[in-house]
Amino acid sequence: MPWIPAGAVSDDAATRRIDSPAGPILVIALEPGRRDWVAIEDRCSHADCPFSSDGALELAPDGTGGRAICDCHGSEFDLRTGAVLRGPADRPIAVFPVAERDGRLEVEVPG
């Protein structure tokens, strides 16, 4: 699977949206120091609403994770696993590995 660029770690954006062969992806810093990153598909598995425009991210205060909340129908997903935390969605969302290399972030996506 290819790795695609997701910007510099030092960028001010704690959340960024990137385009990929797998579709739009949100790359999210889970803590203020921005050393722990997750990447999720930017769409709810229930009605395909994008989290970036029709949703919210709620991060755990201790940097251990959080959830993506879809404003369309209220579904919630675990940021680390993609698991459904609250319906009506009944399928998880995709999560992608994130790596930091030489001060830059990369996301591994299906080719």
C-alpha cells in the first residue's frame, strides 16, 4: 500500500484533510504536542456525510483518543479504531496508519 504525504508536523493545523486514492481522509493530532496522530476516512458510514463539513471531533483530554461525531444523524465513531460508538451507523469507518518521517506526516492508504 502506498504512503501519501499529509504535511509537515510543524504545521499549525492539528486537523487536516487530504485527498487520497481511498477518498478524502482526516489526519488528526490527538494531543497538543502533536506526536500522536490518527487518520480516518472523511465520511460517515451511515449516510456518507463528511466529518470535515457535517461533523465534529471530540478529543479525549488526556490525548488517548476521541470520537468523530456526524451531525447528519448523530452517529459517533472511535478515532483510533473506527468502531461505531453510537448509531444509527452500523458499520465502522476506515482508519489508516500514520507515520512521521523527517518532520513530515504520511498516511498509508490502499492502492
